[in-house]
Amino acid sequence: MSGRHRVLVVEDEKATAEDLCEIVRALDGDPIVFDNAADACTELDRTPICFAVLDLQIKVSPDSIRGTVAAGTGIVREVRRRYPDYVGGCHSVPIIVVSGHAKEAEPAVQVMKDGADDVLQKPLEEVLVTTRLREALERVGRLRHSQCTPPTRLATAPTLVISIPGERTKTRTRVNIGAGTATLTNANLRLLLRLMIAKVKRTRVHKVDLGYESDQGFKQATVLRDALVPALGEGVNILVNEHGGEYWLRDDVTIGECAFDTLLKLGDHGIKELALALRGALAGKP
């Protein structure tokens, strides 16, 4: 891929994704294709890109039932957070959004505010998409991939610190992630604590170890993702998973202060055991 553009394509309609990939290849690009925001964000942490073509309505995670506009705007923000630079008044890494919702004023305006460079309406016209992509690259002087290096750079994403201050609202426990806050049920808190322990120990959580069959879905992970939206914002996901059933926290997540004394007094045996295990892991105990 060294001599061609690296292009992030996020689209959950297979036929449309294939059409976009053909357009990208015609522009001397190698598409990196995903159908959901979670996997796309994970790839953004691994691989520098030259530009992005994103559907506005996409799935939050691989196991999501349907796409949402919030997930689409979320991935736009994630790309722009990593690539904030301007060249000649334009973003150095262009983002083109394709959507059946582009005629609706509010989503179109919002996605432009979040950092998109252009919004195109479905059904897509190949010539129009190709022209708009070419124009976006020409504006920043990067029509050829050789012009993308070294100007293309992967901006370092800020670390997200998870802390549990111990405050309770009725039966829910407050959790801080970065500057945001969410309140979790005991079930969600137990799963988050497992993931935090795995983060410290550099391991992963497998759904089989939580009582699920290998061929079953893991609904609790989706429930936890939804519960963390107030802290992270729509479309931003810190849980990473593989189809084999392993789950872990993103690389840019770190573990902060936890009110262990409060967690031990909640009266939930599972939370007590997990709090003790997390405290031991943070202290370097086996």
C-alpha cells in the first residue's frame, strides 16, 4: 500500500461499499473498509489514512441491528480529532460523507460542523463522487499519494482516563471517562470492572468466561456501550471486540482513581470480588 492512498471507507450497505471501493481504486487508492464505527475507530488507531469516505447512517458496532446518524457523525468527529490540520484553508485529510439523509438540513449541517468537507446524496453517481473526491484532494495538493507523505500524520488521540469516584444515584454508580460522566447499573459496572482488570493485566475478556456460549451474541456489551454514551458521546466506543468473542478496552484508555472502599460496601458480591481484583492488579499483585 506504500504507493497508493490509504482510504477509510465506512459503509454498511454492501453494494454501496463495493461501488465506493471501485471509485477509490480508480483514484489510486487502497480502501480499508468497515461497516461500523467501532471497528473503524480501532483501525484509525492503527493505520494512517489519506482521506475518508463515510456513510452518515452506520452501525455503532458489529453487533448493532441498524445504523444511526449519531454513529456517522461520531466517526466524522473521530477522524477529524486525529487529523485536525489545515492546508490552504482546507482540512489536510478530506472527509466525504455519502448519505440518503443529506437532503435533511439538520444532519447535513451538523456533519459539516463536525468536520466533513462535503456531503453527497444517495443514490450515488459514480462520476459525481469521483469528481468531488478528486477536487478535495486537489484543493490540498494531494492528488497523488507521494504528496501525502510526510504531510499526512496521525494526530495523537488524547488519553481517556476511566475513574470511579464512588458516588451513587439510587442504584447506579457514577463513572467518569475523560471529561464525561455516566451512571451504571450493577450489571454494567461488573462488566466494566472486568474490562478494567483486563486492561491493567493486558489480557482480554471472553464472553464464554461470562457464561455465554461461543455461538451466542453478547448483548451485555451492547448494553454497556449504550450506557457509556452520556460520557463519551454518540458514536464513540471504547470497547473493542473480535468475532471470536474477546472484548477489551481501546489502547488510548487508561485506568485512574477508583473508590474501592465504596465499591466493597455496595452489597454486591460480584462487584466486591472484581473491586478487590482490580485493586490488586493496580498494585501489581497476581
